[in-house]
Amino acid sequence: MCAAVRMHDDEPDIDATLVRRLVAAQFPQWRNLPLSPVAASGADHAMFRLGTELAVRLPRVAWASAGVERERHWLPRLAPRLPRPIPVPLAAGRPSAGYPWEWSVLRWLNGANPVVDALAAPLRLAHDLAGFVNALRAVDPSDGPPAARGVPLAARDAPTRAAIGRLHGTIDTAAATALWEKALRLPEHRGGPAWMHGELSPGNLLLAGQRLSAVLDFGAMGVGDPTVDLIAAWNLLPAGARPAFRAALAADDAAWERGRAWALSIALIQLPYYRSTDPALAANARHVIREVLADRSV
């Protein structure tokens, strides 16, 4: 089998031969199960289906490896408190066979990623997403780890402006700069810290029967300003479904504008980084930028 598509310059070669070797050496009870790469496995992790019930998930890059231990510790604790399944690790893989990081075996979760602009029931999905976010925010944050994205927008200023500079001729950089600078003047989050997923994007969601069936990839989870979880309003939901999502989350004007700015910042940074390595992610980044710049909801 061929290697998973490389997303990063410093990414190790991750193919089925390597994964089978790792599984056979560390989890011999699963060594004879069929193994196949998952095409839409994500930009930060490679995913392989193992048999019909399991998945093997391996970080592609060092920054993603930092979330493995966090997921092992926290996902079993969060799962009983959430209204949709999440990928709870079943076994902890160790660095071996030339692969440098910790990796995980998880229960396979059924469903399909939503297709932007082709949602059959967007209002229902908006309510499902808001229900998940509200349940996550309701978990006691007192001993949770800090989230990298649970910070004021000002912490994103330098990389966001650098990304805008790389996108001259590709997007309306004047409009993007104006929206970003306006967002930097918004009031900061005044509530207490709360749990957040950190990356509610179409590739991290599964649908079944037009309903949200699972939420994946908690590598960015943690505690802080939870505004970033509003990004699904622009990276997935159509404009007509956004008011329902916003109302269910009780987002005031400042929170909504901060969420829109988060969506813009993430997309601006993703587009130049992934445009030649992950066409689907780059296409979603372009979609987000268009939707954010066209949005006049506040």
C-alpha cells in the first residue's frame, strides 16, 4: 500500500507497512486484522482502519504529537459527559521502527464527513453542534489543561498578518486586514474559562442520517476562552443556519465577531500552508474566507 499523503516538510514516511509493523510488535492480538489507510484522515494525523472496529491514529508532525497524551488522559473523562461519541483511545502505542512519537489505537466511529454547501438538514446540524459545544462548556474546567486557542485574538496577530501578506493576489487582503483589525478592538472574553474542542471543522465531524454522529480529533482541546468553537458557523454552516447556532450558544455580538475573526485567522494561516499539499483543506479555507468577508450578521 502507498504511504499516506505528506502534509508537512518534516513529516516521517507513514505507510501501511510501518503501521502493520508497529501493531504486530506492540499489539499482537490485532496483527492479523486487515489494515487500510483512511483517505480523509486529517492534516495533522494519519489514520488507518484496523479490521472493522478499530482505527490506528499517528501524528504526522511534532506539534500534533503533543496532543496524544492529553487525549489519552482527558477523552475517557469527557466522553460520558458529551451527547455524541468521541474517539476514546483503547491502546497506547510507543515510538518504534523508526516512527518517533506516541500513537493510539481507537474505536472506529461510523459516519461520513459533512459536505459544505450540500447539507441536507443544516438547521438540525446547527442545533446538534450547539448542543455538543454547550455540553463541553458545561464540564468543570477547574483542572483542565490550557488550550492553545483559548487565548485573546491579539495572540494570533503576528501569524495572521504574515498569512495575509502571503495571500496578496489570492484574496481581498484589504478587506481581510480591515476585519481583523476591527476584531482586535473587540472586548475580550469576560466569562470564566471553559472547555473547548478547538478545531470544529468539517473533517473533524461525522454525520449519519443527517445528524451529527461523532466529533473527532481533540488534539487542540483544553480550557480557556471557548470562542474558537464558533468557527463551525463559517467553515460548515450556511448563512441561513448560523442564527440558530448562535442563539443556541447565546453568543452576544462581541463573542460572535470574535468567533468570526477566529474562523478568518485559521483559514488565512491554513491556505498558504496547505494549498499544495491538502486541496480539500485549502478549498475549505478559501470557502471560510469568502463566507467571513461576505457575512454582515453583526
